[in-house]
Amino acid sequence: MKFQTLKKSGVVGSVGIFVKCGSVFENDRERGLSHFVEHMVFKGTKKRSYFDIAKEIDRLGGIINAFTSKEYTCFYVKVLNDYIEKAWDVLIDIVVNPTINEAELEKEKGVIIEEINSSNDDPQSAVFDAFFESAMPTSVGKPILGTKEQIASYTREDFLDFMGKFYKPENILIAYVGEGAQLDYQNPPEFSYKDYFKNSDISDDYEFRFVPGKNIINRQLEQTNVILGCELFSIYDDRKYASFLANNFFGGNMSSKLFQSIREEKSLCYSIYSSIMFFKKGGCFYISSSTSNAKAQGLVDACIEELDRFKKSGMTKSELDDIKTNFKGQYGLSLESTNSMMIKLGSDSLTYNAYQDPRDIFLKVDRVSLDDIMEVLDLISVDKMHLTCLGNINDISF
């Protein structure tokens, strides 16, 4: 296991266990298992019941939680620095020593299935899942939660095989941010599933593809939810800094071109924004909004018009300077807590094998030119975009 630490003065410390185990690495027989494992490790270890796990952290006034992303799973605790060693003992225990009790497994299937139902019933969540699956038709586009049918089929043996494949010491990274507690990470408890360890390495070489097109899903809703996206480069491409700035200027703020035009001037929607997602193998720029079904065509048309206008006009030197200040301010504020710093430390270490100092990032942002912005905008065009709509409509011209 690797260990990364950052010293941060204050009364609170955060420690996370990052496992290179996300939905992009799952094969068709494993869909949803990364997320299901995240749930099951909280159900008890050889030393602690699920109630003991919750009670020990509650007694410390701390927070213990986890999340699953496309490329990794993170388990973390956040407590006062005085109690970080006690919280760490609980955290490492649930990750390396879970019992995966069969009765609890059957009960948790119901919880996961209800989580899937909830996601499907939420139009914004459902349209994102549909966009991912239709625009990125590889493991990248598969839903992290899996399907209800697969979740219902998994056995304890499936879990142990899966954990033996991914939850190995060489595939685990520990990230700690606080005042320098001495965590015993070099001598963890014995892995309860060590007999299932596989010798194969977990390759980062998964496939990323983005397919332009259209996906219209008819559902009886008052509004149509819209995602309009286009392929970008991977997280390793330094053009990402120009794309961050272009995105913030276009649709990342209340003063952005997109928000001011589509909502404030045209009153076509309540909420609208643009964003960027990056993976190790690719990336995507997208616009997200929703409006009444009768206005859906007008909303899509207006988004495309605003994007075309931005591509032609770009931004001025003064606007570029302002958006650099905006980005650096937002980025700095996002790292205000020990927990956000810990997640950045862990994800950076998995992605780049080193922490990316914000000051170095700011230097790269400062070097972005107007030509760099236009180079990124040249990659975004209607013929390369994918549109997904979910609402009471039959079609959208695009």
C-alpha cells in the first residue's frame, strides 16, 4: 500500500483509503460490483458489527463514508486530530477485513435496488445515465450502480472473487491530511479475502469512445431534461487548463454567457450550466438544462446558437484575465476543508503518482493565451456532439 500525506494545521484531520476499482474496470459480469462492495464493507468485520462501526465513529463525533467513481473507490473518515488514530483503526478494518455476511448481502441487495429506482425516478440523474450509455458506449458509459437484475444475482463468492482481484495491497493508496498523526499503515490487519488475491495487474488501458448522435427518451414528465455534449481530450492533456477557463466563461457561472442569454434574457429555463468531465482515457464538454416540453426545441437551438457565437467571438484579453481570477478563486475555495484536500491528494496520486500543488496549477492557468482558448473551441462543433433528451417529446431537430 502507498501512503501520501499533507500537513494542514487545524483541529480536524481526514484520511482516505483509495482503491483503483471503479466501474470502468468492470467487465460485463461485474457491473455494479465496485459500488456494491463499497456498501458491503460497512456491514461488519471480524472485530466489529455494522452497529459497532457506526457507534465508534459517532462516539468520536466524526464522519465515516465512502463513494464510488468511474475510476476509483474511496473510503474515508473525518474527525478531530486527537482521534484520528482511533478512526483509522475502524477505517482500515472495514476495508481489509470485511466478513461479507450472506444474510447482510441479501438485505443490502434491496437497498441497492432502491437506490437504482431512486436514480431512475430522478429525471436529471436518468438523463445523465442515458447520455453516458449512448454517447460513451464502452465501460465508461455503464452506470456505476449496475442493473437491478445483476445486483439481485450476486453471491458472496462473486464478492470475494471481485475483492481478490481489485482490493490488493498494491492497488490501494492511503491519503492523509491533518497535523501529522502517526498512522500504522504499514502493518494493516490481515486481509480476510487474501486467499482470493489474483496475480494480474489492474490495467488503466480501458477503452474510451465518444459517439456523436441523438438519443430521445419519451417519458411522461412536465419538463424535458437535456444534455448536449462533445468529446474532449484526457486529463493528461495540458489543454485542459484552457478548457477550464473556456467552460467557466461560457457556462460555469451566473454571469456566464450561457446563463445570461438562455435564462436571464430568453427565460427558457430555470437552471442551465456547462461543465467538463475528464478521465484517464478521454474527456467530454457538456451543457445541462431542463425546460417545459414545449420549449425543448427552442432551448436546444438557443444553446447551439450561443455556442456558435462563442466560437466565433472568443473572449477579450480582459475577459480572459477575469476568468483566470475566477477559476483560481473557485479552485482555492474548493480545497478549504481537510476532506476536500484529502480527496484531491488521493485522486492526484492515483492519476499522476504525485500531488498537484494548486500553486503549480495556477501558474499553468496564468500561461493560457487567447489562442489556446480558440484551439479548444475549435474542437467543439455541432456535427461532433451528442444530444440526449428525456421528457414528453418525440423528437428534437439537431
